[in-house]
Amino acid sequence: MSPLSLSPSSASSKGKKSSIWDIHKKQKQRAIEKKSQKKHIPLADLAIFAQQLASMLEAGLPLVNAMGALEEQMENLFLKAIIRDVRSDVASGNTLSKALKKYPNAFPRLFVSMVEAGEASGTLGEIMGKIAVYIQETVNLNKKVKGALTYPVVVIGLALSLIVVLMIFVIPVFSQMFADFGSELPGPTLFLIGISNFLKANIIFILIGAAGAFYFIRRFFRTPQGRVFKDKLIQMLPIVGALSKKINLSRFCRTYSILLKSGVPVLQSLEICASISNNTYIEGACRNFAKQVSSGGQLSDAIAEASYFPSLVGHMSKAGEQSGNIDDMMNKIADFYDIEVNSTIDSLSSLIEPFLITTLGIIIGGIVMAMFLPIFKLSSLVAQ
């Protein structure tokens, strides 16, 4: 027997390890498939999926083969499992839209409705391309907004952490040193030492209370009354309220435009716009629009009567209806508000930085001055 040949026991051990690995792999796959039923897929991954599927369909590749190719190259494991199941449904004779409806958390209603329209008109590849462009524009807008908010949130978080460290660990050292002086302390110093003692004694309760308040506020904002209250509160905030309104208007106009271009009926388009808006003002307006349109009215007239919508939207939608290209006109309105949003975000970013630096400088400088006042007082007494 050759020295390189495997003994029966080693071959059996190798086969056993391989079978255990296969079992573990199948269990992991089943767990992913189970979680994928309720998994929310990131919009960026959906944009890639729609764009690649559109390219394959427009190149003449059959839908089942295109889904198989997407499954092989998809990096998101949950989306990979979803594509595998959707491909199986399509191969068994179901339509793509019907297969996608099994995953409402992964594929938004707008996505499924546009796929249905594409299947009905025989232009699924073209519709998937429009979906990809729409989702990518939404992703870019979200990145722009999040990027503008990241800097102030990080700076405020670091500043609060620094202030808490100063109040809990540094101020007590000065407090003990001042107690050894035996002299009367200035009012600002006594006030700061009092806050420091309170934080040091109750920091755990404060953190628990803050976490509990955050949890209950978050749950309240998910209720119908909480959503209305949150939208009213945001609308009242300076700058932020106007920015939020422009984002909501841009999202409504662009969504309505792409749905009409895809062949989705007007009432269904309004219903979808309401469901994906995540804003109670837009939801209420869409319901009123649907009532007036269903009773024979014009959408532009309904928009003109809506207090949340500026007169610009009403005038431009009226012009679009008169010229017969309301979908293009709504898309132009969305482009206009996107430019306004970008301009507001750039201005806000340039204003936030000096404001934060000045505010934090005043707070931390006040803490330092309050701590050094007794030292200045002691130095003047020694000099006298």
C-alpha cells in the first residue's frame, strides 16, 4: 500500500466531517430562508437587483434564467434566498408580481405595482429600469439627508460625553480641593458642584430613565396619534420643518410620476403614494385627492385646495393636465424640490458647524471658569 493512500478510518472520519458540514450548511440556509420572510431589504440592494434584472431582460434573457443569474451573484444572503424562492415560483408558472407579493417587507408596494403594470404592458424590462432609477434617486436623497445630520449628531454626542466625564470625574477632585481651602466659594462654582454631586449620585437612574423615555416615545410615535403629533412637531421646527416638507413633496411628486409613466391607474397611484409617504399630511392629502378624482374632479384642483401643497405644485400640475403630460410635469416638480433640498442641506451644514463650535465653547468655557474662580479669588487674597 502506498504511504499516501488513506486508511479506511481516516476516510470515514473525513466523510463524517463532510456530512456534519453539509448538515450545518443546510441548517444555516433554512434559518436564512425563514428570516427572509420578514426581512427588510436595503434600498441600495433593491436598486442593484432591479438594475441588473432590467439589463438582462432588455438583452433578451428569459426571466427564469435572469433570476438564476441574479441569485448566483447576489451578496445579500437574505435577498439571495428570496430570489431563489421567487425564481422557483416563476418557473412553476406564477407571474413575477405574484411571487414578489409573498415578501411585502422586502419589496415595497410601489415595486410590486410597477412590476404588475410592466407585465400587463409587456415592458417588464423597461419598467425594472425605471424602478432602479427611482430607488437610486431615493437612496441618494436619503444619503444626503443622513450625511447632513451625522456631523452635528456625532459632535453633540461627543460633547455630551465630555461634559458628563468632567462633571462626574473631574469636578469632584476640584470640589475636594476647594473644601480644603475652607473659604466661601463663588455662586457659579457652588452651582456646578451641586450638579456634579447630583449626576454622580444618580447617573444610573438618569441613564435608565433616558432609555425608558426613548423607548416609550418611540412606541408612541408609531401609534396613529403619535405619528400626527410627530409630523406637527417637525413642521413647527425652524429650517427642519421646511426641509422635511420639501422632501415629502419631492417624494410624492416623483412617486406619482413614475407610477403614471408605468401605467398604474391614478387612484391606485394615489393610494401607493399615501402608503409609502410615512407622513400624515401626505396621507390625508392623497385620500382627499382620491375622493375628488373618483367623483370626476381634476387632481390639480384638489392639489390647489390642499393647504400642505404650495401653489407652485398646483399651477404646474394644472399645466401638465392641460398639455397631457402630467407625469413629466410632476417629475419636473420633484427635480425642483430636490434642488431646493440640496441647497437647504448645504446651507444648513455651513450654519451648523459655527453654531455648534460657539455653543460648546461657551458651555465648556463656563465650566472651566466656574472651577477656576475660587483659585483666582485665593490668589488675590494671597497677594493682599
